[in-house]
Amino acid sequence: MIDLYYWPTPNGHKITMFLEETGLAYEIKPINIGKGEQFEPDFLKIAPNNRMPAIVDTDPQGGGEPVSVFESGAILVYLGEKTGQFLPAELRPRAEVMQWLMWQMGGLGPMAGQNHHFNTYAPEDLPYAKKRYRDETNRLYGVLNRRLADRAFVAGDFYSIADMASYPWIVPWKRQGQNMDDFPHLKRWFEAIRDREATKRAYEIGDKIRPPEQAQMTEEQKKILFGQTASVVR
């Protein structure tokens, strides 16, 4: 059984997409980040960076004590190795998957996240920051579009954890100030993943935990989520 500490954010969706694809038994433990539940001491034992998602595998390979994993990319690798699915064992295809997983973790996710912050949540209107991250998001869309020009999925002809990692960060493309019609290969890939039954189920789970009408962030939630210092984990 996988205990999934989750909230319906792009990083949270990555893990439910994987779990729904594989049918691996799991139970969601909601972590309401708008209420600050990610700073609770019990959660910090599992996820010391006070971010979700995180998992606890109560039935790890080889038996023994439960295994906890934080960071969405590390969780995808762990689950891919556990199930033998969506992460090839062979050297070359595995290297392709891992490169693009790291590309998402180090590029697409952080840059799109800053795009969201300065264009949607920042208390000040900072035109330079808004343009900087909107343009960088656009550049990364271009990288992914070019990559998908001659292959079905990010790592080749097979669906992988690299696709699951990137897709949720493309879902809010309108909010990121992008035009999907400018990226035809990316659009084709995006629609193919959107239409997968496991993807639909994953997003339906998120909507049940936090209905879309509750997605608008309050000022109090912004105070909890933004401007944190080391004091929150002491």
C-alpha cells in the first residue's frame, strides 16, 4: 500500500497520474497547503522540505520497515522501479527518461511556478518579473515542442514518468500566458495525455478533494504559502 500525502497541485497530480495508470493500491492523505498542514511535525518527518507530495510505501520491495520518499521526481522514479512500469530498465531509454524528468524538475516546473506567482499571486505588479518568467515558460514550451516533433512522447514512442512529470505543468497554459496553437507538436502530445483514462481519473480525484470553485486563493492562504523562512521548520 502507498500512503500518498497529496494536494491537487501540478506536483501532486504527477503521482496520482502514475498510480492510476498502474493500479497500484494507494490511499490519499490530504495535506491542505492553504491551511499550513505541510508544516505539521508528523508530516515533516516524511517530507523535511515541508512540501507535498510525499509517499510512504508500507510494503517495500524486499520487505522491512516502510519507506518514505519526498520530491515528486524522486517519487516517480521510486514507483517506476517498484512496479517496473513507465521507467525502462535498459540503459539508453532509461537515460532519455531521466534527462527529461530532470528537465522538468529543474526547468519547466520552477519557471512555470514563478510565472504563476508573479502573474497571479504577487502583491506587487512587477512587469519585469512577469515578462521574465512568461518568456522563459515560452522558451521551455518551445524546447518541448521541438522535442516532440518526431516522437509520440518525451522519451520516444513510449509513455513514461517524464511525460507524467511535465503534463500537469502544461495544464495551466492559459494562466501562464501561452498560446497552445503556437506549439502544434506539444498540443498533440498534451491532448493525447489529457484523453487517457488514468489522467481523467487523477484529475477527478483532485476535484473531489478540492472542488474547482475553492481553488481561488485567499489572502490568508497566500500568507501561509509565500514568504516562508527557516522559522517554519524549526
